[in-house]
Amino acid sequence: MFIETDYFGKIEINEAETITFVSEIPGFPDSKTFVLIPYGEELPFWSLQSIEEQACAFVVTNPFWHKSDYAFELSDGAKDQLGIEEAEHVSVYSIVTLREPFESSTLNLKAPIVIETKERRGKQVILDDVYPARYPLGGTKAEVR
């Protein structure tokens, strides 16, 4: 299947790799199906691209690569919505807010994207923990071009 994107133009994606969100990402009620597109093999960043809306895409990264002690418990409701049975079938991403210079970019650790990888269901969860919505990304050696 082909989709139009703002960052990559028209690209072909594998429908089996799409992620269906069980609830909307706040502010984007018409986007329910997404795909992760890598920015390159050497970069630890992806575009979480909506299938429905070309302009709806988020730069995401694995938060554990930037904050090794990041940890949280999902509510039973979130686990049920996503169909999570085993931790090894879960991926977590944080939305990156890009800034100039790149070192001043931030991660949203308060509202991670959680994906159940077997059935490919996703959800943005809002944590009650003490994590900030703007955690400094600085110190990372990667660049987004």
C-alpha cells in the first residue's frame, strides 16, 4: 500500500506493519492507524506516521536509550485495551519535540506511546508519575537531518 507523507513523500508500506491505536492521540481524533518509519539505520529516531492524515506525524525515539532509569507501570485498563499479556510484546516510544539547536530538543516522558507488538495495537498513555513532558534530549550524539 502507498501513502503520502510530509517527511518522505510517497512511500510504500507493508499493511502488516501498521499500528492501530485503541484510543486517539490527544488532538488527532481522525488518526487511528500509524506506521513507524525509520529516519535511517544509524539514527535512533522514527516517524510515527498516520495512514489517514499525511500531515500527522511525530518524531519518536526509545526513551530508555536517553533515560536508562525510565520505568512505569501500565494501568490494568491500558493493559486490557492493548491486549498485553507478556512484557516482551511491548515497545515504548516517546514523542520528540525538535528544536534548534538539536541538543535543546526534548522527549515527552509523561505521555509515552505504548505498542503491543503481536497484534500491533497502540495507545498514548498519560502517566501520573513525576516524569516531565519536556525532558532534555541533550547529550545524544545522533542528528536528525
